[in-house]
Amino acid sequence: MPITRSEKSKVVESVKKDLKAYPIVAVATLQNLPSRQYNAIKKKLRGKAVIDVARSSLLRRAIDEGRPELKELEKHFVGSTALVFTNQNPFQLFQTLKGAQSKTKAKPGQIAPIDLVVPKGETNLAPGPVLTELKNAGVSAKIQGPKVVIDRDSTIAKKGDVITHDVASVLSKLGVEPMTVGLDVLAVFEAGTIYLKDTLNIDNEAFMQELVGAHQRAVNLAVYAEIFNSVSTPIIVTKAERAANALRSIVDKPAEAKVEEKPAETPAEPAVAPAETPAPASEAPAEKKE
């Protein structure tokens, strides 16, 4: 619906007011964002950020008249564009908007954000024409009793593929919502610097693990090189104290008493009994004369 010149001026003035009120300004796209999700996002952002949605030409005019230093942001206007104003830093704002995203069903013509896989297992679908629909979408299915069963994992669209009518219909029937909708932040301006989406999209958990690992390596290096600071000094002192205690225990250990070695005694030769002299043979008795 066309708006009058007066209404356009009011929109521009409203955007200029927000441009002056907030230091951080982001460009976001509302492409494929249903009104229900948009209203939910606005509710979540209440007190944290302000969203201005208008024609790109009016947003450009507001920037040119209100804060010309944001001119570079206009390069990121794509499709249905919104300006987001906040006092949060760019990374906080990105995480806030990312957390406000929600899942929704796929529509024909949309681009698959990931590989879309229908997992093996039972479904709640009753046998009938749906079996043909599943096969047309590339799903391996069969009838088992009163239900349709997926007999193996089936990839029905690769990341980057255009989602067909058959694929969108099957995903809807199976209750799969593969699409993420929300305010898609493209760029954020802060103090003369423009941060792009790829820079802002940080995995907080992985980043914290890397940070903890880097801190531990730095502490180890400081201890090894004896670089004294508030973290390494207590460790270095404790390490030195342990080494000193270990050395003291060696130095103060009493000498072991020496055991005098006695010369080995030569074993006495066993006494040998003298050989007995054989007794002289007795004389033969004299013959008796008759």
C-alpha cells in the first residue's frame, strides 16, 4: 500500500531519532520471516533493542541525513531490510538475535540450510497415497502393519539444494521443521568499525574452551620461564619450596652406621682318627703230642 509524502517524512524522522539515540546500529534482513515470529522476536528484544522496518530508500535517507558515517551499512541492504538499534556490543546483539530464532516448516523453493535426512523408523502415517509421496521425495519406506515405516535413513535434500514441492510436503507430514527463521544480522556498526556476520557468528562454548586452553598454556610457559605475575608467582614459589624440602631431606639424612666386616674364618679341618695298627697275629697253638 503506497504511503504519502507526509508519512514518509514521519518514518524518516523516527529512524533518525533512533540513529541518534543508540551507538550500535545493525542491518538485518526479514526475508521469509512470518509475522508471528517477527512479533515474538520484538517481544524478546523489549528493553534490549529497537527495530525499525521501512523501505530501503527511506532507511538510506534517514542515514544520509542523521548519521552519514553509517553510509557503508547501506551496502548490506538486501530485500526486506530492518535497522536494529541497541546499547549492546555487536557480539552480544548478534547472540541475542540468534537466540530469538525459531524453527519452521520448509517451503518449496527455499534453500536447504543443511542435509535434510529422514531417519529410519516408524511413522504415524497410515498406509495409502502417502507411500507414493514418500518415494517421490526419495524416502525409502514400506508398509508394516497399520503404519508406514522408513526402512533406512534417507537424504532427501543436500545442503544448498532447492527444496522441491514433494520434499516440503513430506517434511511437513512428518512434522520436521528444518528451517530457522529470525532477524538475520548481516552487519553491525560500532565506533567506526563494521562487523560482518561471519565475524560475529562465534560458537561461545568452543571459544571459551579455546580461551581456557590458551590461558593454561600461558601459565605453563610463565612458570617454566620463571616470569613472575599474579598467577605464576604462587606456583613458582610452591615449586621452589618443594624442591628445597626434597634437597633438605637428602642433606639432613643421618649417615648409616658402618658395619665392621670380620675376616672370614677358615673352617677347621675335620679331625682324622689315626689308623689302627693291626694286632699281631697270635701264634698258632702248639700241637698236642700224644
